[in-house]
Amino acid sequence: MLSVMSSFGSFLRVLSFARRSALPRLVRRAVCTVCTVCTVCAALALTGCAGLFGGDSLRVSVAGIEPLPSEGLEMRFNLKLRVQNPNDSAVSFSGISLDLELNGKPFASGVSDQSGTVPRFGETVIAVPLTVPAFAAVRQALALAGGVQSGQIPYILRGKLASTGLTGSTRFIDQGTLSLPVPGIASR
């Protein structure tokens, strides 16, 4: 925001110079018009930035996962994400990208050009196709066979919603543990 304020000061100095200089009237008018447009844009950017401060982060959680037809040696899933907006203004998006880590190692990634809006104080479900490369699946299988005795696998889901507005992308993180069935314990 400091750089916007210093740019605003620069615009005012150029505007002042253009008004009192000996430049031809048409050039002065063009410089003044450009400076005025830039000043309005800077004011709009400041207003937009002010609206961003104090807003809560979007809440993203996994709502479901379904298998998709695989290609070659890779596995594919349709991951459903529930996105909750705890803010007073709607969030529009025009795409989503995400990465999934298991046991601290990259496991799957996915993108979708789905667009929509998360309403104010509302939620929506977004479907994202995930791809698990064959080597990532083998690496995780070996790690599970060699070390996870507790049946708990830590995961981190990182992603971003591409915004259709001036705010840019909205990044999110969801993390927790996945529970695997432990051999020898019967479910009741």
C-alpha cells in the first residue's frame, strides 16, 4: 500500500508540473487527463485493498472423493471441495488449482476451469479432477508398508481459487490426518 501512496504522490507532482509548464496546451491537457485517470485508478485500488483487510479466510474442506477412469499407470479421482465464505461479500472464481501431499511428500494435483460464486455467508461445492502419478502412488505404498504403524497419515491440501475480480487469487490450505484401518482391530 506504501508503493501505491508514493505512486499517488508522483502522479500529483506530474500533474502540477504539467499545469504550470510551458508545454503546448494540447500536451498539457493530455498529461492532465492521463494523470487524472491514473489517480482514479489508484483510488479504486486503495478502496479495493481496504476491503480486503479484516476479511476472514475461506474455509475449504474435502467433501468427497470418487474414482474416475484412469489413463495409463496413473490414478484419477474427482475430489469434491466444500468452500465456505464467512465474509459479507461474495467471492467469484474462474478456476481452481490444488496440490495434495501425503506424509509430507507430493501425491496428487489437479486443476479445473470451473467458474462460479461462493455467496456471502454461504458455501458451494467444487469438483476438481485429481491425478496421481504412478511413481507417487508407488512411493506412498512403500512408505505405508515401511513406517505408518498408527494408521494415521498426515495430509496437506494446498490450492488457489482464481478470482474474476481485482483481488487476484485466493489461496487456501486444509490439513489433517487420514485414518487407515489398523489390522487386528475388527470394526463393530
